[in-house]
Amino acid sequence: MPHNVYFAYGSNLTQRQLLRRCPGSSVICRARLPGYRLAFTRYSTKRKGGVADVVAEPGSEVWGVLYDIDDAGMEALDTFEGVPRAYRHETVTVLNDGGAEVAAEVYIANKTGEFAPSRAYLDLIVVGGREHGLPEDYISAVDAVPTHA
């Protein structure tokens, strides 16, 4: 069965959530996406606030996790992520822990503005980051994002 390398940087960092959405997926390693910053550029009524996106910004980087997901899992994830209405995927080059370049699929939001995330949503990203051992300074910066509740 064909597989996809997916770079998760938002709430899908939490393995429990991703496994619910894509049974059979597995963690490959943590990784970073250079030249992008984490942003909240789309409002979600389900999440009651802004949801994660990556936005090109030289000198910045977004940390996340690479998952191995089969085609059926990617189709399911597309449904959860609202492709093509809310998000689209693109292939980007991330750097794994060893510094090697890896091509990965990433979800990019169809931007509608800048919105504060809910505290509960931001906590999912923080918990997922800690679960995978992302750098503490990055997790602290995410945790400091202003929320609306």
C-alpha cells in the first residue's frame, strides 16, 4: 500500500488524535520546516478560534513530527482538514533530526485572517510538542501565543 510522509505541526502533533483520524499511521521522527512561522490564519467554529497554519517567513522555523500515513489515511485526513475548502496540501522540504532533507506533505490553510486560537486548541499543540520532544524553547513560544479564552 503506498505511503505518504506527512509533516504535522498543529493539533495533529498529538499521536492520539492522529491515530483516531488515520489508524495505522506511525511516527517517523521529529523535524523542522525552515523559512516558515506558525500562524493562526483561519477561524474554526469547531475549535472556536484560530487554527494552525504555516506562513513563509525567512529566518523562522516550525517544528513538528513526520508521520508515515497510507493513502487511505491521507484521504481521511483530507476530510478532517477540510481539503480543498479550508486547507490544501503542498510538498515541502523539512529537516529531520540528523539535518537530512526530507520531502513531506504539509497542510497550508486557505487564509481568512489572523485569529487568536482557543486555549484548549493551543494546549493540544503544546501537549503534542512535548509528547514528541520538540525543543522546549519552541514549545514555550507556542504556549505564549495569545489566546481568546
